[in-house]
Amino acid sequence: MSEKKSLETRAVHAGESRRNAYDSLTTPLALTSTYTFEDGDALGRHHRREVEREEYGRYGNPTVRAAERKVADLDGAEDAALFSSGMAAVTTALLAMLRSGHHVVLTRDCYRRTRQFVTGVLPRFGVESTVVEPGDPEAIERAIVPGKTRVVISESPTNPYLRVVDLEALRSIKAAFPSVKFIIDATFSTPVNQRPIEHGVDLVIHSATKYLGGHNDLLAGSVSGSAALVDAIRDFRGVMGGVLDPHAAYLLLRGMKTLGLRVARQNASALSLARALETDPRIERVFFPGLESHPDHRVAIAQMSGFGGVVSFLVKGDGPRTERFVDACRVAAIAPSLGGVETLIEQPALMSYYEMSPEERVAVGIPDNLVRLAVGIESSDDLLDDLAQALDVAFAGQ
Ligand SMILES: *Cc1c(COP(=O)(O)O)cnc(C)c1O
């Protein structure tokens, strides 16, 4: 679909064909593990890449392919590959690009399993890493070891403090290190709010489980970038095997059609909730890039067209009071994840960081009174009322 069309239009139409089997309007769900060849000649034409067709389910599927074309179009990339989860996308892309002796720069505030993979698993294969602060482009530049660093990977905005990486600053660093590939996990921003490829980033990763799918009903991950890089990663996906199931690809295609509508709503609701929480005396601090109090507010204004649907904040008080507040929410459900139509709330200390002691959590920057709110598409008035009544419950008797 033409670049001139708006993202909302492309979310509906991009990647999908007007000429489908049975004249179906929607992209058919192709449930097959393999594909047939009429004869040896047809097989030869396929091997010589004279025809575009599939061979075997681990190498490709037409429903998955349509979803890949839609993701690539929205990211403004030449191509995209889909995976069985966001983590399959992260791990397959990194393993495809790294060899023993290479070095990775990772920003600290990030998805816990990505950090675990880079700092805990990659060293087993001789790949070392340096972890730096996301809001500090100079620290990223200093961490690059010429000749050894092959990948710089960061989220933007980050999880859970919504730090925004200055992508134009990254572009100038990249110019000085042409052999280093820059990867942005843009799960929290979606292509609606930020398109890192336009800032010269090499690869964009999404946990499509979140906003792209948008309905909390599937797991998927994507990698977008140049045709050559994505082709190499897709080839490696055939080795690792973390392909997306066609059922999930069908749901993802369907979910992405409403991405523009959903994210616009989530942006607006999250901003109004963040503002309301910031003025509530029972809240110690709010982390949201749309607030002037956020350290990356100016960067966010410059490179994002919306600030996303996740708001993190500290409740005044201890872990048990924060737990009472979270437990008292009636619209927001207690669950990990984000980006779907349902509003979800979690206290990271009791969710992803449960096994750590309070001291260890403070050391990794996760205090017990931290709450992450992932705003859905419900009415923001209802969400605000829900948070207010839950705060009343948590602070009763004060
Ligand atoms: C959820 C998430 C992932 C992992 O994605 P899965 O689909 O759960 O495997 C990676 N990065 C970020 C920023 C996420 O939020």
C-alpha cells in the first residue's frame, strides 16, 4: 500500500490481497503444514525463486505472510518476519546476528526476559554485554567496543519506567559505527506513536502479543527491517523453529485493522489518567512520557505522536498498601501484559519480580509500591472512578 496513505488506512488494507481464494474479502486462514508441487519442474522453478510460493510450514505460510507484510508496512520497513512470541523474535534475531567474541550493548530498563537472555544466556555462547541507562545516549556510545560490538538493543519507551531513547542521537552514534546494528523493541509505542526505522534504526521488534494483536488473545512477535536482514533472520527462524501459528496470524491480521483506533483511545486515556494520578496526594510519583515531570518528556514530544497506554506510578506507602489498592480495582484486572482492549494492572514486585527479596528488587529498580497500569479501551471516566475508589479502599482509616 502507498506510503501516502495514513497509518489508519494502511492498518486496514496493507499486506492483504484483493484477490483471495473463493473471492473472500478477508485473507483466508491457510491451515496446512506443507505445500504440494505439480512435478519436478515446478519444484525447480521454486528453488530458482522464479515463483513466489511456499514449500513447508516452518518456512512460510500465506496467512502469516500477509500479517508480515502488514507489520512491515506499518513500521515503514522493507520486510518483516513473525514469530511464535515476542521472545522468539528477540532470541532468534539476536542469535542470527551474533557469534562468539561479539559484544552487545543493552539498556537497563527493559523486559526482564530480554535482559536474562542477553546477560545470562548469550555469555554461554561467548557473547558478552554491557548494560547502560536508556536515557543517556553518551553512555551507549561509550559502551560500544569497536570491532567487537555488533548489536545495540534497547526498548523505547522502556518497561516499566517509560524511558524514551533519543533516536536522533542514536542515528549520529550509528554513523560512527557502521558495523553495529541498532535494534529497538518498540512494543510500548507501536507504529502509531513512533517509527524507529524512519530514524535510521536497523531493526524494530514488537511483542505483537501486546498492541498489534490488541485483544489479549494471542502470542506473537515481529522483526522489521531491510529485506536482506529480515531474510537472514527468517532463514534462521527455519532453523530455530519459532514460527507463528496461522490461527494466531489470522487473529493478528484482524487485530491490527483497529490498531489506529485503539491506540488513539489508549493514548488519550493514559494521558488523562496520568495527569489525574499526578495531582492525587496519595500517589508519590507518576512515570509517563506525556507528563512534563518525566525525564524524557522533550524527547518524547520530538519523536512520538502519542505517549502510549502504559502508566507506571508509586503509591504513597508500603507494599501491602499498594497490594490493597491493586486488589480493590474492579475494572482493571490483575494480570501481566499490556496493549489489549482490557485494562490490566500489576504490582511488579508481586508479579515478575516475586522471587526477589525487597532489597534485591530495590537494587534492580523495582520498589514494592510500584504499580504498572496498562490502559485498555474502556471509558477513561470509568477507569478514573475505578482507580479513585481503589485508592479510597487502600487509604481507608488514614
Ligand atoms: C511482552 C514483551 C516482550 C516479550 O513478548 P512475548 O510476546 O510475551 O514473548 C518483549 N518486549 C517487551 C517490551 C514486552 O512488553
